[in-house]
Amino acid sequence: MSTHRGHMTLPVEAGQEAVVADLFKRWQADALRDSDGTSMPDALAHGDHDVYSIMCLVRADQDFANAHPEYLHRKYLMSSPVTAHEQQLSILPLDGYSKDKYELDETSDPQTWWEVRDRTAGCIVPPSHWHYDSQTQQVHLIQTTPYHEYTVSFLARQIWDSVSMYNALTNDWQGPRIKSVDPYHPQVRAHLKNYFAHWLKTHPDTTVVRFTTFAYLFVIDSGESNQDIYRDWTGYGETVSPQALKDFEKQFGYALTPEDFVDAGYYNGTYKVPSQRYKDWMTFVQNVVVDVASELCEMAHAAGKRTAMFQGDHWIGTEPFLPCYEKIGIDINIGAVEDGVALRRLTDSPGKHVREARFYPYFFPDVFKPGNDPVAESMRNWVKIRRAMLRMPLDRIGYGGYLSLANQFPEFIDHVTQISSEFEQYLTKTQRTQSHQHRGKVAILNAWGQARAWLQQQAREQRFFVPPRPDVMELVGSNPLECLSGLPFEIQFISFEDILTNGIDDDIKVIINMGEANTAWSGAENWNNPQVLSCIRQFVAQGGGLLGIGDPSAWQANGRYYQLGDVLGVEKEIALTMGRVASPIKIDREHELSQYVTNEVTFDGLSYVYAHNQDTRVLASNGQHVALAASEYGNGRSIYASCMSFNMETSRLLEHILIWLMSQEETKTPYLSNNPHIDVAYYPHTQQLALVNASPLSQTTTFQDHNNHHHEINLKGYEWRWESMDTSI
């Protein structure tokens, strides 16, 4: 292994040394890593390769965690609503929650830190009207109003770390239940630094410390049967402690309440427009975590080791799109990548980090078991990932889990060998440079902006999956972001606050607003701001483009549901405009974009959207429900689409929609494939051309280059071909 250099991080496992040696060469690895539940064999710890070692410091020292329950991670939970039938009521706060995972934090005075609410009246119950009985673990209320609902918002300690719990229940891990400690407390922080200093000394072969990650896990709430009942991959609910709340009040000048965290049971989900109080808490936590993380990175660097951060698990407060992230000093960002959106979330993050994708499927028994086909799952992912790789450079790839499981599927071993070979070509041909982009920047407008760049719209369909998928935070690969991830446009994420503060940048040519009504993605109450509406109307009227998908600008006010319905040319029926006579829909087959609305482009479901203006041109419909419509507005243009589920035909339609919205449909666009199944990317720095077939069938495409020369290329199923543009194609 010592003479080989590569681009992959390979997981190791005791007893699999021969497999590691074989795959190290076949998969072109240059680094070895341990995974949760595995350790680095001594025989593999030495050599001319990097050794990645996992470090999750907050759960590393279980003796300390067990000895100090007062420092365990805490959070606010809300009890299930209980209806009073008399003027007194008793509530068990933990009823419905996992008793294996949570215990009531009785050391933090309930009368000070808990809160009881009358949910029917929407008011706080005075502390004098309730008390907590530690013997029965009940909250007893007096002077209740019969037939009103009441809840208790309470502090709970986590006595079983969510990751440890997941691995025990899903992967049958044995051993003690792991706990995590909160590094906010100075005593904990000092202990963890000492522990880490000792760890660095006792791991001389480690060249890369792979933090998984620093302080707080994303939100996973567990029910009575230890099942997931709530998830938020970017939620800050696991970051609470009384001391932190006190310090927050000193710093920001006001006190947060339990309601600021439980949020009537919505828990500040990422799908919600964040309140200013919640954003202040996020800023407070981010500053703390960045401070902790930067200290640990300095210690690792001083020990001669590089640092890596895995964008998962305990990553709250260290999201790479945050401005403060650069202060940490991370050398390698590692992202779990299962599609193009996840890839772009990794590759588009700012900074000079090495960007390493950890591919799925993970080598765990939920996938690598008799009867399963891990190759099929991997290929579905790879088709999406490599589209996005063409648009933003990726540095490294890797896997995790148990090699003993993956090695039972020889066809999967061969499949990854092919992936690694294609990635080697990619690095050689691109030299990690960016490919040619179409002219004009595209901005995606939502309530989060850059802070939540390349996060998927969470859709209602997720709840109704069969079978249920509680592990899926976003609808993977099924929305417009997946289509957009593989298109050659410069993408920027902006918030409503950005528009109010800075207006709309001159280099932005198209604004996209998409998502379901009442969500952070569509914008909800932000559309009730006249300044936002005026600014976007002016942008379009002066030549800009607006693309609305789903429920763009949705907010019921002032006689409209779509507040930019005048620009989009459509309105949605929510049973308030039933008196307006419906006109028959006539599909415009002559519009420039109609040729791209093929049978493969599907608009599932009924939109309840109708044309609002006489000159709105309907390009597709489900019966009388508008599915796709185009409008002119001043010197600009708009498009409404009811949905854009990902496939290659829909992605091509989106590409031409953006070109049309920029009024460039008459301009010759180089490297624009006429076959939706083939992506074409040109790299000016290396003068290399990439052509990728996303279909299992042979496909042919024609396109023109930057010199207006026309080319016709045929590719085999899934083929990825490279051509030099300084020679004849």
C-alpha cells in the first residue's frame, strides 16, 4: 500500500486486513478510517497513507458522563396536550416519550425553568396554579378551565445519546448506552480539552482527526417505544441548559422562555419561518460552538495533525455556510452524499477546505443483507451525484461501515471500482476547476437564505411514504433543487432579509421562489411586507425573471393568495374566489418552451391554480388545474410551475425555463445538450469536455461549442466520456 496515492478514504475493520489491502489498490485509496463500531488494526496503522480517526469528544469519556448527570445534554420537550374535565388536572410530562432516552431534569427547579400553558386560551398558567410532585413525576394543576387543553413544557436530560440509540436498535450494537455531555459548561470544556490532549498523544499514527463533530446533535425526539417521533437535521433544540439561558439573557438583553423552544409543539422546525428570538439563540449557540471547535482544531494542528468535520450527527453550530465557520480552522469537510443536492451542499460551501464526499450506501446490515441490491441503490445515487460534480469541483470520495458486509457482494466491489476509476478521470481531466456556466446568476429566495443553502424543501408526501421512512429528513432527489444541482448556472441563496437590507444584486437574472405555503421555503408571512413585493415587482418589470414553483408568494392578504399573482399571472383557489367564473384552459402549443414539455415531464396532483390574467399562457395543465404557465411583466418574464419532480426531462425543461426567463432563448448557448439524458460540461482551464449519459440505454446528443462548431456524440448506457477540445471530436 505504501507506494500508492489515490483519492478515496477506505473504512477498515479488524479481521479484514487482506480485504483492505486488496481494495486499497482496486479502489485507489490513499487513506484509511475507522467507523463507529470499528477500530484501526495495528497492522494497517502504519504506511504512506493517511489515517483518519473518529473523534466525538462529547461522548468519548463515559466515566465522566456517568459521574456528572448534571452536565448531560438537555432540551425542552412539550407534553402531549391533556384536556381538563374539572377544575384540576394532573399531567405526566414524559408520557409518550422514551424512558430509555429521557429523564426529567429535576435538579433545575421546575417552578423556574418549566412552563404550563392553557393551549385553548393561548396563555401561561401562573406558577402558583401548579406544582411538580417528584415522587409521582406529575404536574398538578388547580383552577383549570374545564374542556381546555393544557401542556407542560419541561427540561429533560438525555440519558441515551441518539446515535448510540440508533445503532443499538438498527444495527444491533451491544454494550452500554452512551451519554453525551454539554461542552457549554466550563468544567466540561476543561475536562474534554484534557481528554483530547491525552488522546492526541496516544494516537501518534493518526494524521487526520475526523470530528463527528463538536457539541450538539441535530434534533431527534424518541417516543414511548423508542421510535423516532420528530427529526430536524438543522434544529437547535438539543442545545439548552439553564446556565446558557442565563448567559443569553445577559448578552442579548432579554430572556427566552420554554415556549421559544417547544413552539406549541412545532419546535422551530426548519420548515418554519424562524422567529427573531430563535435566530438570536442560534447565533448565541454558533458563537459558543465555533469557539469550542476552534480550540480543538488548534490542539490537533499543534500535534501535527489535520482536522476533518463530518457534516452530520453533532454538527449543530458548525454549518459550513455560516460566516463564522471559517474561524474554526477545519482542513477537510466531509459530507454524506446520496444525491446531487447533498453533493452541492458540500461543494458549494465557502472556504479553502478539501471537500470529501462520503457515499451511500453505508456498509451497514440494513442494506448489505441477503436479498438486497446495494449496486442498484448506489447507481441511483451516482447518476445524480456525477451530474452535480460536473458543475462544482469535488476533491475526494469515501465510504464508511463494515467491509466484511460489503465484501459479501462482489458485484458491489466491482461497481465501486468503476466509480473510483471514473472519479480518477474526473480529477485528472478537470484539475479541480469549475466548468463553463450559462450567463446569468440564479437566486433562490426563502426565509433562510445562505444559512440553509442546498437544503431540500420538506414536503408533505414524506409523512405518507409506504413504508414510512423516519430516517429521511428531506425528500431525497425529488424536487427542483435536484434538477438544478446538475445545471450549469451560478446559484445563490438569498433571504427576504437580504432583499430588505441590500435589495437585489445586479448580477441576479432570475429569482426562484418555491415550496409549500406557510413554510420557510415559500416564505409565509414575509410576503406580507410591501417592500419585498415592490422590490421583486420592480426587478421583474425592469427585465428580470421570476420562477414560482408550488406555492410561490403564498399569503392570504389584500384580496390575494399569491401576493405576486400579478407577476406570475396565476392565482390559487382556496375557496374565497369561487364566485369568479372559470374560463376554459387553452394550452399554448406555440410557446418557445412548449417543445420541452414532454410526456416524461409530469405534474402530479391538482394545483387548484387558475390563470389570473388574460395574457397568461398556459403550457401544461391537469384538467382545469394550471400546471405550467408563462407571463410577461413589463420588460421581464415569469413562469409558474405546480411542481418539478426530478427526472432528466424535467431538468432539461428547467434549464430552458431559466434561459427563457433571462431572455436568452435566441442566443446561441454553447454546450447545451439537445438530449435530456446527456449532460455536457466544458472545462476552460483544461480544455476538456465531459459527456455523461444518465440513462442505461445508448443515447445521442448534438450541441455546439464556444466556437459555434456543431458536434454529434453517441454514448453507451451510463457512459462518462472525456474529449479534448483542441482535437477533432
